[in-house]
Amino acid sequence: MGKDATIEPFVALKGVNIKVKKGEILGIIGKNGSGKSTLLRVMSGIYQPDEGKAMASGPVNLLSNVRIGFNGNLSGRENAYLYGSILGHSRQTMDSLMQSIIEFAELEAFIDQPLRTYSSGMQARLGLSVASAVQPEILLIDEVLAVGDEGFKERSRERIKSMVQDAATVVIVSHNLNYQKQVCDRMLLMEGGEVVSEGTPDEVISVYRERMKR
């Protein structure tokens, strides 16, 4: 590389301007690397935009990588308390939820074993169980329906559906188009960090499938 060579900065999102209404379920689809997860992290406040603003009318819960915040040397139970505190839940709240968390994750026989002895699927079950135990006002869901075995995936979808039905405002990133079509009021298609289509689930999914043929 010559002395005068410059590295062009990578722009993850380009001119994205969206508004999610209270009580709306918005779905976001697009190929890997299109900016979907970055957009959710901006909406949640994890990333700050270089330009413009991201504003929310209430507390935001990002349900994303379900193993973030875990410690392999702690037991499953201790990790549940740890993850709950990261999500802002008090010890008292976690005490009241612990049994239902353990049962949903199907970890009764392993909950007091070190997390390092868990399979990735067991860790995923515990993470999703904790993250979905308390209903948030604004819920951002990023591909968590893909964790665990097939039986747990189905139960996860049912849990998320229940959360979606009760949540005030929901944004879902997923490659599961059938699920998006079933639950979303409106959808966005992203490509290269930009919103290239917006409309009903049928309209946006149709555009997505046509563009995938290119």
C-alpha cells in the first residue's frame, strides 16, 4: 500500500429515517451484512449515530445474542441472576421469576452446574428464558428464534409471540419470513445499510424475493 493510499470508512447505515408507532410490530429483513442488527443497536442506544438521533418513548429491551453477559465459571442459576441484573431486574424480581426461568429452559437437573459444562444449546435456552421473563415496553428482537434444538425453537417462537402480543412496540429482525408475515404490521427491507422497500409484509417479502433472484 502506497503512502498516499487511504482507507475508506465503512458506513453501516446510510440515511435511514424510520418511525415506529406505539403498538406497532415492525419487521426488518435483508441479507446478512445489510445493516439490520446495526440498526437495532442504534435504536437500543448501544451505538450512537454519527448523524441524526435515535429516540425512544420508553425503556428499550434488546433481545439479541442470548449468551452475552454469561460467566462460564458461575452456575446456571448464578448466571441467570447476573444476566437479569444486566437487563435491569432487581434481585427480588429474579427471585420471583427463577423457577419459571429454570422450567422454561428445561435445566432443572443442571441449573446449579457451572455454565462451562453446558452445551451451546443449553446456554441459549437459559439466555432466552431470562431475557424473555419480563415484559418490556419496547422490545427489539434480533434473530433469537434460531437458537437451540427444534423443540426449543418452537417453544421460543410461542414465547416470542406471547411477548409480541403484549408488548407496546416491537421491532423484529429475522430471516424467518413466514414468522414475520404472521406477526408484523409493517416491514422494511434493507440492502447495503439502506431501506430499499417499505410496506405490508406481503409487499416487502415479494420485493425481497425478486431482488434475491438477481
